[in-house]
Amino acid sequence: MARRVVVALLAPVAWTPPGIDPTRWRTALAEDVVDLLATLNEVETAVAVTPEDRWLADAVVWPGTAVHEVPEPTINAVLAALSGNGKAAPSDLDAAGPPGYDQAAVVVADAPDVPGLTLGKLLRPLSSRPVAVAPVEGSGPGLLGVASRLPVPEWLPVLDLDTAAPADVRAAAPRPGDVAVTAGWRRLRGPADLATLDPAFEGWDATRALLSGQPG
């Protein structure tokens, strides 16, 4: 059976709701995504941060969660590290060398209410295709996540999570069909996205508490 991992990339966030401390906001988003990863079945989970943001990983990870330090907060840097061909500093749990995964998905940390099923669908196409991407729903371009067989295909382009689109990845592939496009979800990148949060939807507890003004 293929060894698979889902990694939350704890990159800086571009927007914070008015009246909320940016550090607390970023921490709440990261906590909710990490908590979601802990519920996934049949995959390993991890987080990725730059050395400067190691404090954030230490604040939100569950005991035993692998933390991968990468030179820059990008999907490509994370996938390179997981493939064993990056220049990332080793994590606490991977000091002996590359972790030996067969498949990896890297997801953003500003989608606190994303369903686990949506993340599972990101990995599923890798049984027949080398790469899968999940778009962002709602306002603006960008990606929710990228999954790839490892080692990463050489044709995978440099991807900016905030501006890339599935079409960019398909255009770089030898054949458009090499890239599967899976279900998308919203990211919290502005007031319009915030307004779509459903209080009846389970999860996103840390973000919910911060938005409601509860102490945390």
C-alpha cells in the first residue's frame, strides 16, 4: 500500500478580520486545519513551516506530528523536501533523512472549515494520475491544495497558492489529463469569504471562538 501524507502548509496569511490580532488569527486558522488533519484516516499527517515560523507549528501540532521546516512557504518547497531533493532543514522526526512517502498532498492553512472528505478526494486520483489540484471556491484565484506522486514530476511548475489555477498546472503537464482537478473549498482571504462561514457546520472551533470574541 502506498504511504501517503497530508501536510498543512502554515504560510503567512494575507488578510485578518478588522479588530482581531493578526497573530491570534493566523494561529486559530492553523489550529483548526491541524485538528482536521488529525481526524483523517489511512494517511499520515504533518505540518510545514519556515524556520522563522516554527513557533506556530509548536503552538498547534498534536503530540507526535511531524514538522517539516522548509526554506520558503511554498507547495514546491514542501514537495521537494518530502521527495528528499529539497534543501529543507530536517524535522524533529525526520532527522535520519527523507521520510519515504509515495504520495503527498499539501494544503493551505486558511481554510479552517474544509471537510476532511474534500482533502481525501485530493489524494484519490494519484492512483492513476501523477498530480491532482483542488481549486479555491468563491472570490479570487488560487488553490486549496496540490497532491503529487513522489518524487515530484519534473514538469510541475512553481506554484503560488494565491494566484495559480488548475489550468496553469495542466498547461505544464505533458498531457492535460495528467492533472486531476478535485473538489474545491473556500479560503478565508477577505470579508466575502468570511460571510460564507456556516455556524451550523462542525469544526473550525478556534476560528469560531476568536470571531465570537470568546477568550482563547
